[in-house]
Amino acid sequence: MRDSVERSANHSRNSYEQAEVRKWIYPEKLWADRVASYWLSIIPYLGYVVRSGFGFLIAFLFVVGTALYASYLERVPADFPVRLLALVILAPTIANMTYRTFIVEADRVFFLRIAHKMQPYLRRSVRYSLIPRLLLTATAWTVIWPLYQRVEVSPKPYLLMLIVLLILKLVVAYGVWVERHVTDKNSLFWLDWSRKIVCILFIWAWLWFPIPAAGVISGVIGIVYLLALRRMPVLSFAWDAHMEAERVHQQRIMQFLSSFVDLPAMDERRYARPWLNLLGNRYAFRPSYAYHYMLAKTIVRSEWLGIWMRLTVIGTLLITFAKDTPWNGVLLLLFLIAISAQNRTLFQLHKHDVWYQLYPLSPSAKKDAALTYSTAFHFISALILLVPVILGSTSIMYRLAAVGIAILIVGCTRWSRGRSKQLDEEDED
């Protein structure tokens, strides 16, 4: 009798616990909890970003950029390469896509047996990630449209192009989702490049060809691409890919926030770039160059270098389009400020490493090395961005003023960060 009562009690307790677990892992509730937890962990740091003046800078650049854009539309040259500009802006905007799933390492243990029941959770993930990207695509086309309408001899209807671009974004989103579930590295490489080529050809067809021809070309490209995706062997649930994507996204967020508030560093992605080893190998084996060597190796293998290169290349292309107008000075100022903000990340590298406290080196050695690299990369960016300004048809005085402003920004940035370094050393003392 006693055994029967105990078995009944254990059964009731187990049933209750299973019911509680089922309630806890209900996909819709789990998704809501994960999103809320993520934003609650980020929001406290946004106050530091706003108080740093970054929010004011963004608002100021938006107002000034809108005013200058409106004034430029009144006197845009007839031969302005608006199609090429639209292609340069729209292709990366549409080709790049990622999904937030908020899946962590522990989920593989707790949810592996119910992975087939996680479809509602993944659908919420797709909606959460896709809707902002669709809005960004619509915003990019809306911004380009006034310039496109004024310069293009026979512009295509705004609404038709918007629908086409949104359809292309949906195709790209499907392609990125398939890529996340592919494990073969060679296949991933070709799928990644195929997606980018499809975007370029798709947009190129609709900007350069009449509507019937563009529809045929883009239709053939889209069907071939989708058929190729359907033939790819994929995983039913890409645990590793989801977790890696979350880790990368979290690292990027923390890297951005660390420019405004002191945060512990996270594990960063590493890239093999052996052709840049000379940047670190050129330093002699001396204590005074220890941190120069370490930061050089970190920069070469880090994601920071790719971001710096993309900012410089995009800025150079945009300034080239506006090299004959006063817009080139505004773009020069904008990208020099953006690159300066990006360079602040260099001062956060290895900041929380244990070995940093144990090296028998001067405490200011790493900050000196970071200041050197920050100034060097800022100066290189300024030189590259100034090339189209100097080659433009603006007046000599305007070009000299642009060169002077660029040098002034680089110099003031170095002085400001050098002074900040000195104040930090005094506080440590």
C-alpha cells in the first residue's frame, strides 16, 4: 500500500514537473523571453552612447545631410552616374542578411529532443530578422528615388522597383537561411558568392534594361538560383550555425558599446590573412615594441580590419561620385568622423587580458601602441579619401581647404586621445 502511494506521488510530481517544463519551453513564450532578456541586457548601456554625443552627431549629420541632399537635387548634373550609384548602394544593402535566433550553447542539451517542435520559434526568428531588413531596403530605394527620377531619362515607376527589390530581398533571405543549414565549406563559399552575384545581376537588369527584358533576365536568374538552393543538402536544425551567428552578433554589439563604456572583451572572430604578416613581423624583438607587435597581429586577424577597409572603400566610392561638387567635402568629413569612431575600438583590444597585468612592461606601452595604430590608420584613410577630392573639378582653394580639414581632424583626434591616455595614467597613479 505504501509503495503504491509513493509511486502515485512520484507520478504526480513527475507529471507536474513535465507540465511545467512544457509550459516553459513553449516556443512563443520562449522567444518572447529571449528577446526581452537580450534587450534588457543592452538598454542600460545605450545611455552611455547617447551621453557621449554620438546620438547628437547622428542627428546632426542626418539634418545636414538631408538639407544638402535637397539642395543638390536642384542642380544635379545631367550626366550623373545615378544607375551605378544605385547599384553600389542597393547591392550590399540587399545581399547582406543575417538571422537572430538567440540560441545559446545550453539549448543543445535541453532542446535537442524537441528540435522538430521548434518551428514556431524559428518562424518568429525569421519575422524578427526579416522585417527590419525589408524596411532598410525600402528606405534605401526611397532615398535614391528623387535623384534617380531627376537624372534618368525614362525612370521606372517607384512602386514597381520597390516591389522588385523587396522580392529580391526575400529571395536573398531564403538563400541565407539555406546557407546557414549547409555544412560543406566549399558549398558555403560558392553559395555566398552566388548570392552576391545574383543581387548584382538582378539590380543591374532592372536599372539598365527595359521592364520586359529586365523581368525575363531577373526571372531566369532567380529561378536558377532557387533551384540550386533546393538541391543543396541541408541540416534539419543548424545548432552550431545558429550559436556561432549569435556569438558573432553579440561580439559586434559589445565591441560597439565598448567604445563608449568599459566592457569586458568577448572572444572575437579570427581571419587568416598571411599576406599581412609583415605588419607585425617588421618589429624588432625588443620590449619597447612588444605591444606594437601584439596589436599588429591582432589587427591583421580581427574583424576590425575588414570594417576599416569597407568604410574606406565605400567612402572613396561615394566621394568619387560627388568629386565635382561641394558634397565631396561633406562626405569626407562624415567618413573621417566615422573611421575615427571605429578606431576607438583599438584601445579596447586586450584591455581585460590577465597577461596585460603580468607583462614586465610600462602600463602605458599598450596605449601608446594603440594610439600609434589609430593615428596611422586614420591618416591612411584620410589620404585615400582625399584622392577623389583632389582629382575633382572644384576650385583650388576648396581642395586645399579639404586637405587642411582632413589633416586637422586627424591631428585633433590624435591629440584628444593622447590627452585622454595621459588622464587615464594619472587616474591609475
